[in-house]
Amino acid sequence: VFWLTALVLLHVYFLYPGVLFVLGSILDRSVTNEVAEGQWPSVSLVIAAYNEEEIIEEKIKNSFELDYPEEKLEVIVFSDASSDDTDQIVRSYEDEGVRLERIEGRVGKTACQNKVTETVDSDIVVFSDADSMYEEDAIKRLVEKFGPNVGCVVGELCYDEYGVEAESAYRTFEKLIRRLEPTVSSAAGANGSIYAVKRSSYVPLPPDQISDFAEPLAIVRGGERVEYTSEARAWENTGENVESEMSRRIRIATRSWHTFFDYVDLLNPLRYPFFSFELASHWVLRWFSPLLLAVVGLSNLLLVALGDSPLYLLLLACQAGFYFLATVGWALNRSGLSTPRVAYVPYYFLVLNYSLLVALGNVVRSRNIVTWDTETRTNSD
């Protein structure tokens, strides 16, 4: 039990990228589609907003700076029943071509995207968050990846500041996996900040599903591929503290679990031989990692109690040292003191796994989180 569980954890956090690299070197299914100048498809940039008065004007101005043919690009902001000045700010740009779609009832991001997508007739729909600032060529780079049989393209989310220091290592790990997965099969998910879908490939989703996870899965189920490009970049500021980051991850993991139950068939290795491996490795096994950590610790403790092998004693001591460092990181962070990376990384790792554990509890209790709240932020320069 100890070695099997430990191997699964090693696969999730260390071995999986290596396996992708080897398989990708053999298969190499990534594509690039050359678009002739003057032949760019029409694009609708759909921006999600709920009480975004602090940032929405900056986002609109950012959309005006995009290097894409003006006659081929429309900007739509949907307001999920905002109660601040978001709507008024967006309406002040209607003369410049920005369209506001106010949706009453506080129905959540996925329901809003469904309703807005029904109203557009562009070739491609790009979904973005209000606080995601695109690089000038981001949309062109997304469009260029729509090769044959590609229904969705995911861009790269970058951060101006790492308010949570250990987030840097985690984001680097995630980016590596997302870049490698399409070389084997498809990207197993997107991020809500920057991803594009062919209008003809868009699948309307149930409101309780998390759209940037469910839409790529629905597209793969429909027989098309999901690509990833690191050249299409959006920039955001990450959470200001561990608590806000933990709250966000609990919400995402809870919604992802509820979404996954509708796509369990994608784990069928006979029908989806490579994608099922990606989905299980990237998400499902990782969601179970807090339970796996507990099994490793308890089985290691029993092996030490029932035997006299110095190997198991050493491994138990390593685990104890890791949790001790995490405790130090927690204490220093709570005290507002500077936390060295050697303590912060274990602490942040446990915070992530605690978030996954809470999400598992939400799933067991049939709780879901459909809407989102906007954090107070300061406009970036």
C-alpha cells in the first residue's frame, strides 16, 4: 500500500511531465495553422464581469490595443447582475463598438457564456476575465492554432506579481504540463482568462459546470482536439494572500469535481487511449492527493511500528521534517514575518491539498459553488 500510493503521488507531481515528453516526442500532434494576411476569421471577445468597476475600463482599453483587424473583432462584456458601476462604465464605450449584455438573476459565469454565445455569429469566440490583460498579438496567436480538427485553443496565463510566492513554482509546473499535453492528445482543460472556441464547436453547458474545464472536455467528446499556445498571453495579478488563494482553489476544485461527473466516459482508455491518461493524471489523481498523502503517512507509520527496517524509519523522518517545515511556514505567515522558501513551499503545498480536501467534502455533501465574488483590487499601471 505504501509503495503503490507513493508511486501514484510521484507520478502526479514529478513523473507525469516526463511521460508526456517521451510520448510527445513520438507522437507530436501539436499543430500550427498559417493564416494569410487579410484572411483572419471574425472574432468575438467575450469578457466576464461581476462588480468589476475597478478594472473594467482598463480591460476595455486593453481590447482596443489588440493587433487584430478592427472590422473582424467585436467586444462584448456580459454583466452577471453587477450591482456597482460596471454596467455604466461599459455603456460609456458603446459608441466605440463595445456591447454590454446584462444578465439578471446572478446565474453564474457558465450560464452567462451560454446566453452570450447564442447572440454572436463570429467564426471564433474568445473568452476572457475582466482582470486579464492581453498582450497585443494574443488573439492572432490563438487563431493561428486552429488547425484541422481543432475546436478549442487555450492561451497562457501569466502573473505580474506573485503575491503568493510558492505559486510561482506551481504555475511553472502547470504551464509545462499544458504545453506537453497537446503533443500527445489534447489539452486537458483551459483557464477562464484566455481561451478560444470555434463558434460551430461550442457546446452549451449546464450552469453548474465550470466552463473553462467543461468546454474543452465537451469538445474532446465531440471528436475535436484542444490545443495550447504559450504565445497567446494574458496577464493578471494573483491572490494577495494564501487565504484568498485557498478560497479560489476550493471554489474551482469543487466545481471541477461536479463537472467531471458528467464526463466520466472520457476516462475510457479504449475510446480515448491517450486523453483518458491525461485526464486521470492531470486532474483526477491530483484531486485525491490529500487522501493519498494520508495513506502514505499512516502506512509508513505502521511499517515502522511493525518492523525494524531503517529505510521506512528514514522515509518517516523525511515526511515528519516536511510537515514540520510546513508548520513553521504557517506560523511565520500567520505572524506576518518573512517566510523562507524552504518553509513556504511545504506550507503552500499543504494549503493546496487542504483546498482539495475541502472540495472533496463539498462534493460528498453535494455542495457546489456556481457564482463568484470579485476581490477588491487596485488598477495596475
